[in-house]
Amino acid sequence: MKRYGTTAIIAKRRPQHPLWWAGSSRKDVRNFPESVLHLLGRALQIVQHGDQPVGAKPLKGFDGAAVFEISADSRAGTYRLVYFVLPGVSAVVLHVFQMKSRSGRQTPLHHMRLIKERLKRAEQEHANEIKPKPQTDRQDRDLD
């Protein structure tokens, strides 16, 4: 609660969803420049609160899956973070890398393969969070 004069403004805090890191992505992101870490950290904070950061774009080639990419520039180059959203549950950082492609903005094939592999593994590991919980009818239960 913050006080402005005699009036108090109460901001309702939304729950923060857990953030999971796939493979070596957490270790890899630690090698990024400080300015990039700050930008990506803020973007992930927004994702954890259930919103989409301004610079996030859907990653092409993942029809139906909520896979997004955040790009950050620095003097050392362009860095990318790819994450998968489990709506209302959590988010998984699938891959982070420095863009070194000379062929434009397209994500290199070896990175796409790794992202697809980690997405498949993340979907398997978090399958119980994705599936709706079965509802039981009270009339069908045994009451012995």
C-alpha cells in the first residue's frame, strides 16, 4: 500500500506462477551481458504474472503451442530467449542463445531442433498440469 497525501492506493497483486528452466538454459543465460539479463528478467517477471511482454513474438513452426520468443540487443550482439506458456499454471524457458546467424533473423535449424526437443520433454513433464482434473459425480461413489 502506498500513501499519496491522505489517500491510500491499494494495488491488488496477482499470483506469480512458477518458472521452469529446461536443459542448460538457466546456466547459459548467466553468460549474457548485464543489460540483456535485466531486460529478459523483467520480461520473464511479466510472463510469471500471466501477461505477455511487449517484445514477445510467437515462434514460427509451433502451431497450437504457446511458444514465444523474446529478443534483446546489446553491443555484443542479439540474444534470444524462447519460452513455453502453460496458461494460468507456469512457464518454461526452453532455450536461450546468442544470435550469430549471418542469414538474417531466422532462427538457425540446430536451435529449432533443440527447442522442439525441450518442448516435447516439458509437455511430458508438465502433463498433469495441462490436463483438466477429472470431476467425480457424488452418485457414482461408494459410501461403505
